[in-house]
Amino acid sequence: MPSLGENRGPYSFDYNIVRHREKNILTILNNPAFDSLLENIENAYEYTKGYVPAGYEHRPDLISNLFLGTPDYWWLLMLVNNITDPIEGFYLNQKILIPEL
């Protein structure tokens, strides 16, 4: 399985290459390490509570940058807050869980 390389942070996983519509797509789905994280997400982190501030609605990348110091963990915020579509979540003053990395 290919690797995303060194120094990519504790949440980088090996990826799979799948073919979709005649293009190669990189994905971490169906990866044992990622699947394990999904199964144990409640116990994987300590959490603090926060609220979505004005101007950050529907923008998990900006919320990640604000609370975690980088936009790279937008996917983790969506995962721990059980949000599958940012347009349907992360609304103004919504209480959210923020993982302590």
C-alpha cells in the first residue's frame, strides 16, 4: 500500500488507489488504521467544546484553522461532530466538539 510520506502528522494514513470514471483516486477508505480510528472515535481524543463563530458558518477548514491552528483537520472536525455535509452543519453558534491533538 502506498504511503503519504513521512512528517505528515499523526493522522496521515496509507492510502489506496481506486479507479473511478477512468481516473485514479487516492483514498484512505477501507484502510485498517482509518477503520480503527472510526470505530474508536469516542475514545480516541479528549475534547473541548466550542461554538461556530460568525463568518465561519459551513466552513470546516476555517474552523479547523481557528481552533487547531491548521485547516488540514477539517475532516476530523466533521467526523467527530457527525457532520457529513458542511452546508447542513457548522451553523452560527452551533456547539461543536474540538479534539485536543
